[in-house]
Amino acid sequence: MHFDIAGQDPIAATRGSIVNILRTTPYAYEVTGDKPALWVQICPTNFKTVYPADGPPPPVASGAEIVKGSFPSSPPAYNAPNIPQWNLFEAAKSDATGFRALQDHLFANPIYGYADPNDPQNPNRGNPSAKGKGGGRGRGGANAGPFNSNSVFGHVHPGPAEWWIVQSGQVTGRFENTGEFVGAEGDILYAAPMTWHQMGFKGPGLSCRLALGGYNFINMNNTAGQ
């Protein structure tokens, strides 16, 4: 997919790419090449898309009408940690972790690692203090032992939901009163508001989930045994 974002160099997005377009910024995109493209488009709460009046009209919802308007459209600057585009697999080469999109009511945080910290593909194997790729099985503990969805486990967010796009490998998700699920690349896992949940990595190779939600999250961890 090719993106043209006002004030930025053209972007060629490929497998593992995340494109971050700030509010009030004009942009256009198109799918190129000879293969289908699959992407997830995320809009922050109460953000609306407007279309140029000299272009094709947008689809009209039943019972609605198109209204022509105007607004100032000076693109804002990308302030850290926001960047226009990053790619999971390129970031993994340098073990770059953390938020890359942090806007009003929206964040995107790639969380990746290996179920087995000694995985042959893990360049940080043998280094338990490594972040990102060296996280291994210990991240959340969601790979260890049988799971009881009515037990006390994981953490909960008061208020907003949290959801994840699986970008690579396999990711386990344990959810209160629901059960345990394993997501593969392209799957989406979802924790409803005020639902206890616990995430982890599974299987060989690099696993990554792109964590998304409304800013800001507060993690309330269970206190079993304390």
C-alpha cells in the first residue's frame, strides 16, 4: 500500500507496517501490486473523515446526506513517540520497543518476544534482562499450566477495552469467564472493558501483538497471594 501524507515523504507500507496519520492531516492511499492487501483501519473516538470536494463523493449512509464544509488543515508536527510509519520486522532487528502512535484516545504499542527465551531465532537468548525480543515465556505467564477462566489472574483496565492485532507468530489470550484463545498472524484478540485478561507468546519464532486502546490505560493487577 502506498500512502501520501501531507508534509511527509511517500510511504510504501508492507507486511508488518503501521502507518500513523495525525488528526487534521490530509492523506491518500492506494493498493498497488498484483496481490490483495489486508489492513485494519483504526479511527480514534469521535474522529471523522472528510473528503475533498473536487474528488469522488464518499458513500452515503442510509438517511444521511453529504454536507460541504471547510476547516483549517495545517498538518501538525510528529512529536515523539509518534512517527509516520514503522515496520515491526525492521524494528525487531534493532530490538526497538515502545509506543509509536500516541494520540488523543488512541495508542498503538507493539509487544513482541519469544515463548522460549532460548529460541534459536532470539538474538537475545541467554540475556534475561533484555527487553522486547528477550521477553520470553515470562511475559504475563499466559503460557504456563491449565487455565480456569473463573480464577484470579492477569490484570484489568477500569473503563476502556483493549484489543490486539497479531502481527507475527502466535499469541495466547486468557479472558475472564470466556476461556483461552490462540491468535495467529492477522487475528484480532479483544478484552471487553473491566474484564480480567492475560496475554502471552506461544510456539517457535517471533510473536508480536499490536496493543491498541483508548488513551490512557491504567493496569489494575490482581493481588492474589499478597
